[in-house]
Amino acid sequence: MELESLYQEIILDHYRHPHRKGLREPFDAQVHHVNPTCGDEVTLRVALKDAAGEPVVADVSYDALGCSISQASTSVLTDMVVGKTVAEAMDISAEFLALMQSRGESEPDEDVLGDAVAFEGVAKYPARIKCALLGWMAWKDATARALAEAGPGAKDDS
Amino acid sequence: MTAASETVRLGGAALSPLDTEAVRADFPILGRAVRGGHPLIYLDSGATSQKPRQVLDAERDFYTVHNAAAHRGNHLLAEETTDAYEGARVRVAEFIGADPGEIIFTKSATEALNLVAYAMSNAATAGPEAERFRVGPGDEILVTEMEHHANLVPWQQLCLRTGATLRWFGVTPEGRLDLSNAAELISDRTKVVAVTHQSNVTGAVPPVADIARLAHAHGALVVVDGAQSVPHRSVDVAALGADFLAFSAHKMLGPSGIGVLWGRRELLEAMPPYVTGGSMIEVVRMEGSTFLPPPERFEAGVPPAAQAVGLAAACDYLDGIGMARVHAHEEALTAHGLEAVAAIPGVRVLGPLTTENRGGALSFVVDGVHPHDVGQVLDELGIAVRTGHHCAWPLHRALGVQATTRATFYLYNTHDEVDALADGIRQAQKFFGAA
């Protein structure tokens, strides 16, 4: 079955034991995103901190209802972005989006994507791409809001 | 019981069973292999049905020989196209026991329902004959919690445009309409009662004729969403007791892109238009225009003649088999499905657990496996189902679930396919360690 290539062990592990799940304080922005075709939803919070004048992802916490792909993808997202500068994290996010839109044609860059390469198989199932992107899009939105609220250099340490 | 009298059942031994093999031979797509060579098991007819060769041929023949713009031009092809289009109207009318003048072709059941809702707000600026359709503050529009979004959102929007109030029937834990407060909900304030003829999620069949009687006693209009009933059982508008009935061709073996609104003639005659433009006008001057009588008043633009021809061929096909036979076949599949799926530990079927006043939509949740993931495993086995909230989000909320997996049965499905579904669910449980 092709199922194993879609549901790689890493995905199933994250699904069964999601990382950083639950909503936490403090946070700079919170968003609620839904997948209107299936009703899957995620509430996601982003906390940023300032490191040498550059915004860094301090924490990502979330509460989500959804399928294995959306749950695992959000869990992997937190592993990939927490501790990175926002600029680095946005690059990873862009790379992940490109992988999802590749229809399975591109070779994912494991150095950039880490565990997120496990979602390679999802790109072959167009109906599931939105599942994989739910948490990532919410994170991007929350981060943009957090940055907008903070304004340039408005925040030192939290 | 009125609901049962709307449901045509097997008349004793008079009716031979449906010949599934012969039916399947008419549907080329059912011969397809999918996902690594599995034969296609299509259990998503509630979303859209497959099309028999006879429907495909009718459309192809129309385009190959007759194609022109109906109701325009006086050349031969235009005449033939007009005849074909109007002939389709007669055929569809016959299919539901209506007069041809009461059949309006729309682009979908969704548009048919919107047509009524928009005509009602357009009534505010129409002549005195449209008085019957006017709603405003203090008036109430009554819907149900089990509606498809297509028979809910247009009414919410009508309330926003007019200041009317939206109210609704709830559902019982079994997924039936909760009519316990019907006497309170339906009052002289009620201007419209909009209700489904069969839930697209649970298959529950509300007692539409009873509801219509109550609504009419208070002068309300009754709008019925027949998208899930007309394809699956004999529907006769006289017995239905409603004022409007909407359904779509693509769910009843016909082409996509065409739907039907049936309405009582005296209502259609008084109802203002929704979409305006060519074909629906009587006289146009720069200062203003007058409109044609129904059905043309509601069919602006070049009509979908090929689609109408395809729909008429679908009516021929279904009547050729017999709607009673189609219904009996689906009822047997549904009974089998209810038994086989509900028997799996960790699986909960939503809605009624018997086939009494229940059609062939089988929605379920699997403990520990999200519907998307169930659907993915089934797809890998060649089984096409729908996952999500099936455009009935409030119903899912009312039944305490976020999303479901839904199998829907039609005349071409087999008992072996029902067994394959149950087996596939067990495989999904196993794969996700939920068994």
C-alpha cells in the first residue's frame, strides 16, 4: 500500500504524541484557523522574543482538532521554528509550502526541513495539502500579527 | 402516516429486484481501476452520481446534431434546440408529477433555493402582486438544524437583507427532526418553512407533508430541498404538499451545471425574478422593463439545453428501471450497511439505525481515527467516500461530532461493496492502531 509513504512513522509518532500541544502564556498573538471543507481547526499562539535586535520564536502553543496529517504537521512545525529567528522560521515555512505544492516532483531539502520532510508524500494527495498546511498558515498569520503589534524594535525581552 | 406514503415501497412480490449487473454495465466509469489497480467502489453518490452511457450519449448526440441557442434565432438548429430544451422540461415535470410551466431550470439545487430567497427580498421593490413574498422585521423564516448549507445560508442572508428573524427546528440525538416545539415555532409570523426532504448526512427523512400542512395553516410558504430525495425515490409534488422543491441533475445520473426549481404556478406567477437579463424580458425600454411569465421569467441567459437533454435522459433511465425498484435496492444496501458498519467496535453511525424513513446516506465516526484518515485508507482500497462535515456543519455540531466519514448508496452499488466498506473501516482502525 502507498499508505506507508503518506503516513510515515514520523507523522504517526507526532500524531500520537504531539509536541508543545496546549495553549500557553505568555503570547504575543493568537489566531484561529479552520479548514472549511472539513471543519478542522487550530487555535495557535506565538510568543516572540528579541535576541540582539532580531525577533526570535520563543514559543508556539496550540489547541487543535483535526486529522493525523494536520495534527502531526503542527507538532513538527513547533519543533522546526521554536528557537529560530523569525526570518529563519519563515524560510522553513516557505520551503514547506513549496514542498506541499510540488505534487511530489521536488526533492525536499532535509537540512532546511528536518522532520518536516516526512510530509513529502502528502504533496501527492492534493486533498490533504490543506491539512498539512493548516498549522503552518496559522503560525505565519500569528507571527505576522505579533510583529505588527510589536512594531519595529518595540519589544526587548519577555 | 404521511412520510411513509411519500416513500414508495416494494408492492409485495410484484416488483422484481434491480439487476445490478445490467445497471453497472451502463456506467463506463465503474469499470475503472484506481490507486494501484483496485476496482473503483464508488460510495459518494450523495456528492455527485456517476452517469450512464445513455445520458452521455444524449448529450453527445445533442451537441453533434442539434446544438444552437434555445429560444433565439429562427434557423433549423435553433428550433430543434428549443424543442429539445422544452421537451426536457416536459420530461422533468412528468418525473415529479408537475406541470411543465412549473419547472424552472437553474444551474443547481443551490441556485434554485437562492432564487426563492432572493425573489423574496426583491419583492420589496416589486409590484403589489409580489406582496405574498415580502418579509421584514417581525417576520420569521423557519429552517432546521439538519439542513445542507444550501438550504440554510440563503435564508440567513435573506434575514440579513430584510430584518426578518431566522428560527430553526433542532434535531434529536438520533438525528431526527425535533418537532416537539413545532406548534410554538410555526406561527402567523412564519413566512417560510425551509426543510430538507432527506438529510445528506444521516439519511433521515422528515415528515415534510405534516410540516407543510402546519406551515400552510399559518400561511407560510414551504420550500423543500429535494437534492437527496428526488434521485432516490419517487417524489410526487402533489403528495409532497410543498410550494417549492429544489433538486439537481448531477445527483440523479444527469450532467452537472443544471438544477431544477419546481414551484406552484400561482406562486411563480406572482414572484419577482432573481437573475435578470436576456430571455426573461417582455419589453425593454431605457426607462425600465417588464418580464415574461414563468418559467421564462426565471431563466435569464442562454439556457443550458445540452444539460437539460442529459437530465431528461437521466429521468428516462431512472423511470426505465423504476424508482420503486431503485429505492428498494438502496434500502436493502442501507440496511446491510447499517448492520455491517454499526457492528464494528469503536464505530458510531450517526442518525437512525433502521431504514424507516431513512435514505441511503451512512455517516459514521471511528474512535481514534479522524474521518480524513479513514477516507484516506478507504481511498487506498479504491473506495470513494466523502469526509468532513458534508456542508452540514450545524448538524454535525448538534450531533456532537466535528466531522464524519460518509458512504452513500445508489442504484449501481452492490452488497459486496458494502462489505468492502466495512472491511476497509477495520483496516483503517488497524493501520492507526485503533482496533
